Amino acid sequence: MNNTALYIITVLIWGSTWIAINFQLGDVAPEVSVVYRFGLASATLFLFCKWKKLDLSLRLDQHIQLAVFGIALFGTNYYFLYLAQGYINSALACIAFSSIMLFNIINSRIWFKTDISSQTYLGGAIGLMGITVLFWPQIAHLSLSDTTLIGLGFSLIATLSASAGNMISMVNQKRQLPVVQSNAWGMLYGTIFMAIVALVQGTSFTFSTKPEYLLSLVYLSLFGSVIAFGCYLTLLNNIGAHKASYSTIMFPAVAVLISTLFEGFEWNIYTVIGFSAIMVGNIVVLAKPKRRVSPAVAPTPSKV
């Protein structure tokens, strides 16, 4: 699958998970829903590996590395995002998490000495500005109270954790660890970690049999976790974290389109400007840089 297909699949699936996550909240504690989600996703990947006869054996040091990877990307990342939404609205949390592109740029420089073009910085700035404008009506009247600062703090921790998970995934692939098996083990370790967190907190492992909860759980597990993470983490290695992470800015744009189609969302001037800026930023980040053409050098006349 080429990079364009990987990018489109990642954006479309994760852009649609915003609605699915809404059906997970309420009857079941967030950390328990995360356990169910990645537990099912991990089990699916292990069954797939068995079916395809993919080698699942790893050394102890590789298990430790994948445990850190899983806890960062599939554990603390989602745990703190859910905590954040207990203090701030989803719009502000979304904007805060979109800063992962900036963290990935910084971490790519630190971890891999990646050269970041001015084109990427420009596109990222346009996209972040666009997402802020898109959600401006929801955040314009927010005050920097203790509650808001706590929520932003949790969002920052979640974003840092996700960015660290991205970097570890790139290290995994550079060390020839296959994406599918790495995700299977990583999701398993993330599930175990979140189960321990829930047990320590004394959280009850309830379960909802409501159709909307079950359907959203299956969708988030199979599409939002198994397929989307497989595409995204492959994309990280192919085009770099600084470019692949622009997809996190595209998610809200897709969510707005879905909300328009199925929830009767009405567009306003903020929606038009924000959506347009996000799309322009996407084009700037992913467009191939123009090659500089050296001026033709006149041939030196030969001596007769």
C-alpha cells in the first residue's frame, strides 16, 4: 500500500472515531473502555499473526522495548486524554493534542537528527491556526481557571506520551521489528498496564450491552486500533513523524464533515476559514519540495 493510501485511511478512520468515542462514555469507566478496546484489538492481531503464521517470538530486551512502546502509545496516551476531557471540552482537548506535530518535529530532531524543512514548519503553522479557528466559538469564552489548566496539563502529558510512542515505533522499525507483531505485543502490554491502573484505582470492570456501545467498541478496536495504527505507524517510518503527524490536524476536519452529514452540524464563517486553512496546511506539508534548477553554464570555448 502506497503512502497516499496509508495517509487517507488513517485520516478517514481516526477522523470518524470522534463520534464512536462518544458512545463509549457514560456507563463504563474510560480506563476500562480503553482496556476493552485494546484488549480486543490485541487479540485480533494475535489471531491474524497465527493465521498468517507470522513469527511472534521475541527476545527479552525486545519485549521490554515493546512494553514501553505499548504503555506510552496505547496506555498513558489514552488514559490522560480521557482524564483531560473530564476538565475541558473535546474541542480544547483536540487543539491541545494536535500539538503532537510540534512535539514530533522536536523529537525527530533529538532522536534521529531529522532535518525539518521550512515548508513543513509553514504548513504545520497554517494547520494549527486552522484548527484553532475551526473551534474558536467553543473556546472563545473559556477562562484559564484551575480546572482548565489541569485539563490542558493532562492533554500535554497525553501528547508527550503519544509522541514518545511514535518515536519508539520508528526505532522498532529501524531495528527490523515488524509493525503487525509489534502492535500486537504493544497493545497487549498497554492493555495490561491500563488494567493495573484500573485495579489500583478500585475501578469497577462493568460492561455495557447497549448496541451503540458494542458497535462503537468493535469499530474502535478493529478499525480505529488494528487498521489505523497499522497504517499510521507504517507511515511514520515511510515519510517521517513530522509529516505523518499532520494527520492529527486533519482528524477534526473529517469529524466536522461527518457531523455535517449525520448530525446536522451547521457551518459558519469560522468553520469555512478553519477548514480551508487545515486543507491548505495539509497541501503545504505533504507537497514535494521544488527542486532548485542550477543555471546553465555556458561551455568554455575550445582553443583552435
